[in-house]
Amino acid sequence: MNDKEIGEIRRHLRRDRSNITAIYGCYVNDNKEVISEFRQSTGIMPENESDKYFALLRRSLSGAIGKNLIDITFKTSQVAGSPEHKMLMDLRETKLADDALRREFCQKIIDTVTIEGNYLILLCCDSYDVPFKSKDGDSQADNSDETYTFILCAICPVKQTKANLHYVPEEKLFHDGAMNQMVSAPALGFLFPAFDDWATNIYNALYYTHDITASQDALIESVFNTPVPQPAAQEVRTSFTSSLEIISGSGTLASLCMAIRWQIWSWTVCTTSRLHSSPSASVSAANSARLSASPRTVAGSPHSAMAAWISSEIKSTTLTRN
């Protein structure tokens, strides 16, 4: 999914636009015990309350693609009949109304997620009438030839607030208030199926993580049964560091410098590709010029932050080798 497609679904997730009839919740404590389960009808929910629920759901589709929002790809064999994909499809087809199935899915999350303290699992199912797009790119909202039906999950930490003095208007005095359980912005979430090329794509899902350094391998493997994807920057950094260690351990200074230039070029192309589908010819030409540039030119370019990190890596690698 790209920014436009994600933005389209985010804009749809509002009280006056979506077709969500109910929001399901499962409140869990830090001992992995279910405190409560509930179904909130959006039709009878107070306006300010429903707005807060929708805001939490939208936050699970926020952040940078390849960093906070990571594409999950299912194998053809999984789509054909794996239990994890079938469960997601069944949740979608029943619109989360099957209580036993929904509880089973929530239990998978509870058994594998790593969150400190209490947390709330929010689930909803929505349908979006995709506007018809003409050949010239014009969108016709009143003319839809496809309905995109999806489930959205947001896992939100719940924090206990401190008891403070609060004002009581009837008495015109301040009194001690009770401690409250406050729902925070989602730490994790996912959208299934994906919305690619303005159409339903059951071969993919979109995974959200607020903290890209937090490992949730067990959760991803349990829900999707796929290898845990790395954020783009982490993937390039890992590859570069490995190459640097190999070359600095056995090669010459000249070969090390050439490797650094090559990795800067690879890093640029990889990052550009992740953000813009495919790098343009002008970008490729610019990177080719940088490949043959002097160290002074590279250091003075927009890649100066990368160069500074490279310098620290060289020092670290050299100290380790010695």
C-alpha cells in the first residue's frame, strides 16, 4: 500500500463516513487475564466517545511506510488454505460477529504480544465503496464498482492515572479524585486485507508498530505465520554493517573506501525505492555521480549524516578487530 491508499482509508474511518456498526474490545491485564469484553454500537454511542474510538483506529494506520507501517505478504499456499489466513478471512466474512472466533483470535494476541501493563484490543470491520476512477484519473464518488471490506485491529496500552484534586461545580470546591484507566495511542495494529491499486488484496496485510525497536516476532508469527519483516532503514544498516566487517577484516583501505561508496549508493536507491515504488532516471544518474565522487564531495552532500555514521562504524569495526 502507498501513502494515497492508506490516506484514503484513514479519511474513511470517521463517524460520519464509515460503515462500522460496532467496535469490539478486549481489556487485558499484565498477567494476560481478560478483565472484560465488550461490543460498543456506534449508532448509540455518544458523539464525543465515538470520535475518540475512531481516532484510536486511525492511529493504527499512521507513521512512515517501511518504518511504522510494514507490508506483510502471504504465500500462495497460505492463501489457499492455511489456518492463520483462513481465520483472518473468516473474521472478515462474519464481520467479527462470531463470538467464539473473535475470542480465539484475541487469545492468540494475548498469548504472544509483549506489552508492559494492561492493554486494550480494539477490533472493527468496515466496508468502503471504492470510487470509480476514469482513464483520465478523475474520481467519481457516486459511481463505485468495488466494495473493499476489511478488518482493523488496534492494540492500545492502558495506563493508570494518578489521583488528583478536581473541581466539583455543585460544591464550588476541589476534592480528591479517583484513579482512572486511560487508553493510550495504539502500540501495535494491522489492517487486513491490504488495499492495493484501489482494490482488495487478500495476499497482503499492513502491520503497524509505534516503536520500531520493539520486537513482536511471536505475535507476527502467530497471527500471520510469516517471517518478521525488518524496517527498511534497519535492513540496509544490517546489510551495510555486515559488509563493512567483512571488508575491513581482510581488505585494503582502498577496497574499504570503495565499499563505503557502493553502500551509500545502495542505501540511497533502496530508500528511494521503498518510498517511491521505483527510482527515477534522474535519481539513478545522481547516485551514479556520487559513486565516483571524492570523499569530500560525499561528506558535503545530503548524505552527510550517513557519512558520519559510516565514520563511527569504521572506528568501531577497527577497535573490534584490534
